[in-house]
Amino acid sequence: MSEELFNLTQITEMLGDDEEVKRMVGIFVESTPESLHDMNEGFKEDDAEKLARNAHKMKASLDILKINALYDDVRRIDKKNKVEDIPQKELEGIINNMNSILEHVFSDLKQKFKL
């Protein structure tokens, strides 16, 4: 993945302090994989509520870190009634895309901040 997957400008401007940015990135890298896992479980279990709840949980963090590649995807699945309207194959593509991009983001952030 050659394009920049995230942009720390907004969070840096919000927090100002490099140590605080590192702390917040650390929280993201620690807590978001759990929400991603639960979202995947919701998909596997055909539980639209669980899937949507966990996508919704991640939305603000993805926005703050400017993970723009997931901007549309997370909004398509952040509410139960939206999830239920998406064909299964298309939903699977959204989930796979989110997993792939976030894996790279987690890895890049851990490397950048030595987490």
C-alpha cells in the first residue's frame, strides 16, 4: 500500500503535545483491533446490530486519524438498518477492505511510534 493510510495532522493540532499524540495513538492501536474483531464476529454471525455497533465505535477514531480510505465504508455499515440493506457479497468486500487497511494502519502506527 503506497498511499498514506492515515494523517496525524488533525490529532496533532488537537493535542499539540507529541507524547499525548503517542498516547492516543497507543489507545487506538490497542482498542480498535477489539472493535474490528467484534465487527468481524458480527458479520460471521449475521448479526447486523453487532457489526454496526462496532463500526460505529470505530468511526470517530478513523476520522480523527484521517483514515480516508475507510471513510465511506464505515459510514455504510454504522447502523443496523444500513447493514441489512447491503447485499452479502458487497458487505463481505467492505469488511475485507476494512480488515486489510486497518492491519496496515496498525502496523505502520506501531512502527512509527515504537509501540
